[in-house]
Amino acid sequence: MIRKMLEQMINIELFGDSILKGIQVNPINKKYYINNEIDIETLSEKYLLHIKNYSSFGCTVTKGNNLLKKRLEKNIACDAIIMDYGGNDCDYNWRAISENPEGNYSPNTPIEIFTETYCDIIDTLRKKGILPILTTLPPLQAQNFFDWFCKDLNKKNILKWLGEIKNIYYHQEIYSKAVEKIAFEKHVPLVDLRGAFLKAENMSELFCEDGTHPNTAGQKVIASSFNDFADGFLYA
């Protein structure tokens, strides 16, 4: 019986940034720490999956590509890789902007490079016989994001460059929509984390103080999204 269960087990790996890593803001000391309540263990047991999480804090799609290549060099036994990139790619050097709001600035990963790199990753995985699975980006809380990441900077200068605080949200949304487009054009499965958050009645209560990392309640939304995806994908 056990042997049969092991033979049916599917090997899945997670690659992404701090969202899938389970990073939260400690409400007491206001520092980042790992408190992952996405509950990979329950998903593994329910669907007979063997899941390993290689997500890392601050990871961009470019860094993720390098990590994946090193992982693939080991000829890993993997059936699918779930990827969550974009949150750090769309971010800016806010300190530089606060010091010179008249300058020209690009995100950590310009959208063209983001798209090209993500497509290259998908092509590489397919050549290896590995199924790529993408996720959209959980929406951020623009005001909280601004207050957190710009608290020790010249906010007036940042606003001069930014225009309106809500533009932080719209800019991040562009990257999430880019992921949707990539999934559609490359015909790969997509887990719509963003949609799940937007449908929640208490969305503002699903994030840490920094406005970008899901708290424990938000991580449970992610877990539910993966659960729903697995139900539809594995049992379709």
C-alpha cells in the first residue's frame, strides 16, 4: 500500500520570492521573519505530493532563473515547478528616487526583460519535461507600502516623482497582468492568487503592516487557492 502511494506521488518544487517563502512582519519588533502558514504539508498529504520550497527573500525572475538553472544541472526528479515572480521585479530604488526625484528610474526588472526571462524559464522547463505553473501577484496595499518602505526617506520628493500613491498599486498590477498574458500565450497553468485576494471581503486585513506581505490570514488565502487549483487540475 505504501509503495503504491509513493509511486503515485508527484514531485513539485516552489520557486519564488518572500510571498511563497512565508515572510511576515513581526508585529512586535517590526522585523521580517519566516512564519509560513501556507500549509504545504497538508497539501502534500491530501494530494500525495512531495513538495519542496526553494523560494527566497528578495528574489527576482532573473535571480530565480539562475537558481533554477543550478537546480536543473543536478538532474532533479521533478514533475512540476510553481513560480511566483514579479513582486521584487516591479519594485524601485526608493532611496535614489527620494534623493533625486528629477532622475529617470527603471524597476528592478523592466517589464520587457521580466517577460522575456519568464518565457525563457518556461521553455527551459518544458525541454526538461517539467510542467511550469505560474501564479499571479497578490495585490499590495499602496498606502501601507508607501508608509513602510519610504518612512525614513524624503516622501515629498518620492511623491513628486510618483504622482499619486495609488500608482504603486497600478504599477505592480502591470506585472501581475504580464504573468497572466505569459501563461495564456505559453499555454501553462495559472494559479490566480490575485483574484482570490480581490474577492475577499476583508482584503485589507490580509496583509502585514508593510502592505505587501500576506499575514497568516492572507497566507491561508494562498493555501486555499493552491487547494482549489489542485482540485481542478489533478482531478479534472
